[in-house]
Amino acid sequence: MPLDKHEGERPDRVGRGRGFIDALPQPGRGRMGRTSAWGVGLLVAGLLGTAAPAGAAGLKEALEGAYANNPDLAAARAELRAVRENLSQAQGGWLPQVSAKGSATYTDVKTSIVADNLSTKRAALNLSQNLFAGGGTLAEISSAESLIARQESLLADTEQQVLFNTVQVYTAVFRDQKILEASAENVRRLEQQLQATRTRFSVGEATRSDLAQGEARVIGARADLAQSRSNLAGSIAAFERYAGFTPDSLARAPLPDVLPATLDAAAALIENNPGLRSLTFRLAQAQADVDVAAARLLPSLDVEGELSYVDEPSVFTDWERDAAVGVTLTVPLYQRGVAWSRLRQSRQVVGQRRQELADFRRQTIQSLRTAFERLRGAVDQVAYYEEQVQAYQRALDAVEQEVQIGNRPIIDLLDAQQELFGAQVSLERAKRERTVAAYDIKSSIGEAGAADLGLDVAAAVNEGLPDRP
């Protein structure tokens, strides 16, 4: 596959612009059909929410809106903030535990020697510091760090998925907008042709079958227009869900600036996929959990101290003050098999996580290969459909002239108009498929995040996400 080389870029990547897409051989290009009537613009604008948009919104604005307003992303950010607290909890194993206790007791004492009432008050300060926990504290910290890294990757994966979904709904709205315009233009032209057929029928130059065929085509075109209007409304609803606002008007989505030149070059980059990274950290967390389980089988050593004061501890003592410090060694001898069971269980989880990682890597390569072939096919389709639209337009113009002089039947004119409309629809669908496939490749190799796409996002969005401790 021939590829353009650009100065200062990596040899396995193509440069700015269409890159990989420009590198493919394409047939000639030309204009697509005729321009639509002003009424078509009002019809589309009505569905988009405005009658006269001041300017078309671009894909960048839609992606920035999704990044700032999408609730899935906001939930993922909140989840990361919660998960980061696990590290503070694990690091707490290095710190002492300090507690204070107080009590007051009334005792009525009666013996053969003395009878008295005691109002005993006791205050105590306790301190406990673990010195050795079988390596459990280190293992818990390692597990927490892996969990945080995994959650950060999941946030990046959610970000990519939200932005990719936004690309999908954005291109769907634009595609349906263009198809609606083509449908309205198709109705307009068929209605003009039907009116001309009625005129010719009134003077005996057309048959009843010509008239019936023209009416049937107009009815079918109006049904296509209704379906196009419905499709656009559904796409706009999906757009509002992800982007968080109603589009006034959309410009055609640009293709990614840079794409891998070959499938092998793209496959070499899949380790950057945040979903794959999250499973890598999940495996590391499972391995750390094995050490946590093993630590429960080992002895633990703690130093403990207590400082206490008692007022009226007995009938013979007015007060008492004690200070004690000691070391406690705890050796687990029998734990009903629970600790060993947890150790075996955690080891099996490691095997499970390793297989899940291998499977996801295969899924990613499969998705990447599929996206590459979709892009390759869409690039070819766009080129051919553009040629087809031009050819059908020329054919329609020629058939119109031949029908006017009586050299072609009216049904040929209707067929030519229908073929042009079908080619226009196919072209818009292929262009949308080309764009989606290109961004799918970017997502598979982990280059579809906000920073990768050059989004101008406010720093306030990430408020509450400090650097990792």
C-alpha cells in the first residue's frame, strides 16, 4: 500500500491530513449532484432546532461538550476519587493506633472489716504499633496502588468510549441531515416530473401508466422523506445524550490527523489501549492480593503501651497511676483452614486475571483488524460512489433531454432520478463509515482521548483529581 512520507514524522505513521486514507489509490472526484432548494434547508434546520443557524458546530465543539458534560465521565471521575482513598487506608498499617477510655463507677462496699461507698473514676490512654505483619502492609499498599492505576486506566477508557460514541452520533446526525436534504430534493424533482407528466398526459403525449408510475414514485419518495426525518430525529436525540446540547447545524467531521500506516504498525501500539492497561493493573492487583493472603499465615509483632489513672480504686487507696509497655507476638497455629483457603483462592484469581488479559488483547487486535478493513472498504466506497453520483447526474441530465424530445419513455427518467438518489444516500453512508472506522482505529491504539484529539477542555473538569500520592 503506497504511503506518503512526511518530514519529521515516525516512519510507521502518516502525516497530517487524511494520511492513511490519502495513501490509498482512488478514482477521480467531482461534484455531487445538484444543490438543494432553500426549503430543504428550512426542513433540516427545523429538526436541528433553529431556522437560521449563525454557524455550523464542528466535531471539536461536540467532543468538548461531551467531555465536560457527560454523566458517565463525571461518574468515572468520582469513582477514581473514591478509589484513591484505598491507598491512605493501606498506608494506615504503618501508623500507630491511639485510643482513650474513661469510666465512672459507683460501688457500695460492705465487708466484715469496712463498709463504704466508692465513686471510682478511671481514665486510660492506649497505644498500639505494629512492627511486623508478615509483609501484609506492604502487600496491601501494592494492591491499593495497582487498584488506583487500574481505575485511572478505566477513567481513560471511559473517556475514550464517550468521545468515540460522540463521534458516532455526530457523524450519524450529519449523515442523516444530508440524506434528509437529498430525500427532500428527490421529492421536489419527482413532483416536478409528475407535474410535467400530467401536462403531457392532458395533451395526449403520455399514457395512464406513465402517470401512475410518476404518482407511485412521488409517494415512495415522500415515504423515504418521512423515514429520513425520523432517522434524523433519533440521531439528534442520541447526540444530545452524549454531547449534552442540541446541535444547531453541523459541519462534516474531519478525519484524524494521524493514523498508523499499516495494520502491523497499529498492532504494535495496542499496549497504549487504556482497557488493556486496566487489565494489566488488575493482574498486578491480584498478584499483590496473594501476598496479602499469605501474610495472614505469618506471625505478627506489636508493641503496646498504656497510661492510666484511677481515682478511689479501693476503700484503702485514694488514687492509682499506672504506666505499662510491652511486646506482643501473635503466631497463628490453626485458623480453621480459612487463611489457606483464601491463599489458594487468590492464586486462582491470578490465573483468571492473566487469561482475561490475554483474551482482551486478542479482542483488541480483532477490533483493530476489523476497523482497518472497514476503513479500507469505506475509502474505496467513497471514491466509487462519488464517481457513481457524477455518472448518474450526467445520465439524469441526458435522460431529461431525451424525454423532452420523445426519444425515451418517462419511466427511464424516473429510474434515473431514483438511481441518483440511491447513490447519494450510499455516498453519505460510506463517508460516515470512513470517519467512524478511522476514529475506531484511534480508540483501539489508545489515541482517542481528549489530549490526543487536541480538545480545549477546562481544567475545572478534573477538579478533585490530584496527582497520585
